Amino acid sequence: MLEIFLKTLPFFALIALGFQACRTGFFTSEGAAYLTKFVFYFALSAMLFRFAANLSLAEIFDWQFVGAYLTACFVVYFIATAVAMVRKRPVTEAAFEAQCAVIGNVGFLGVPMLVVLLGEASAGPVLLVLSLDLIVFSSLIVIIVTGSRDGRMSLGVLRTVGIGLLKNPMIVSIVLGLAWSSSGWTLPGPVDEFTAILGAAATPGALFAIGASLAGKSAERMSVAGWLTFCKLVLHPAAVAVTALLIFDVPPYDAAVMIAAASLPVAGNVYILAQHYGVAPQRVSAAILVSTALSILTVSAVIAWLAPISGV
């Protein structure tokens, strides 16, 4: 446990550095927004494209993996939704609480950290988890919120979902990378070097940006934030462990990567959507802040538990 904790500590130290820089005013909120945009559209996209371009679709996509991950996610999703409904929260708020319970920071934290900790072989499973989160659950929250407000489903909702996916640089990067890989060609030297250099900025940039974004978040509604943090850091990886290791036929290493990805704290894009739709942004903000702070210990514990499987 201590050895794994020391390996993960530099990643969380970069988050703390970004948090402190923005909290003290040395790094402005506007600067943090532009750093996030640089990472999102350029550095992380280059990293994802390069990973995907060196993998085949068969190395990434596996129905057993998809079944295990989505089954576990929907179990936790329904638990979080049920608890919110028992508390008599509106459908839209229940949907966002459920989103907090299953959507981890795979893009900005998981891709850079897990590839380093678990090896480059983890890139395929991590990309698949990221794709499922973006395609399934980012679409689901838009459908639920828009549908509940309009009182019905419409083609406009589906069009909004489709356009959102087409505009997401992470999805575009993965698809373009896989398209290149399917051609059978290797990346030309200059292109490979360019994406390697640009992608190398993703790890420090993304982690610093996470910390900077947390500086503006509050820890209000601690009881709900604590519950959602428990769902994300404990229930979610536990459910994924059950489905991946006991129910579905997932290769042990891939299962370990999936569980590690599920142990990550609540993703920042949940807050962006909550703020966009005006649905419980303070509650989501608190869940992100608390889960990220506690994940310093819980992620290390999960990866240490997975060591015999992952070979870390």
C-alpha cells in the first residue's frame, strides 16, 4: 500500500499545486480555463489519438468488458437515483447525483495516471472506459434532463446528443486514431513525434488543471457530497469488481484496469453540465471536491489491492 501510495502521490501533488496556485490568485480562473481548453482540445487529444493509432479495434473493444462495466455502472446509477428519489429530489437532480456516482475523471486523471502506473497495455481498456462514459452516460444525462423538462422525447434531443458527441475532441481523437490504425499504416515519424511531444503535456497540464478547477468549488451539502463520494469511490469500483471478476469473462489484467478506472473521483465535466442546465451545481461541485481529496487514499488502496492481478 505504501509503495503504491508513493507512486500515486506525484499525480495528486500536481493537482494540489494547481489548486494552491489558483486559490492564492497566482493563477487566475481565466488562466485555468484556457489551460483546461489547451489540454482538452490539444494535449489530451494528441495523447488519445496516438494511443488509438497504435491499437486495433480488437485490442480495445470487447463485449464482455462492455457488459461488465455497464452492468456495474447501471446498478450504482439506479441505487443513487433511488436514494435521491426517496429524498424527494426532482428527476433532473436525481440524474445528476447518479452521474456523480458513476462518472470518474478518466480523461484528465485516469488516462495519464493509469498508463504510467499500470503500463501502456492499460491504454486500450482505459480508452474503452472513457468512450463508454462519454457515449452512454453523457448522452443519458442530456436525454433525461431535456426529456423531463420538455415532458417528452423528440428528435431534437437526439440531434443535440449526436452533435455533442461529434464535437467532443476526446471521442473524435479516439475515432480518428482507430481509423488510422485500421488502415494498417504506421504513423509517419514526424506525426508520431509531434503527437508524442504534444501528448506529453497532457499529464502535467491535465492534473494542474484539475487542481485549478477545484479551487473555485465549495464543500457545501456535505452529507450528500459524502454519500455521492461513497458511491463513486467505494460502491462503483466494488460493483465493477464483482461483474468483471465474478460474472463476466473479462481477462484479469483488463478487469484490473477497469476497476482502477472505476475508483477515480467524480469527473469535472459533470459540474460543467450541471452548471449548463442549472441543476444542483453546488451539490455536484462538493462531490467533486470531496471525492478528489479522499481519492488520494482510496485510489492507492484499490491499485494496491489489484497489484496481484495487474502486476504493478
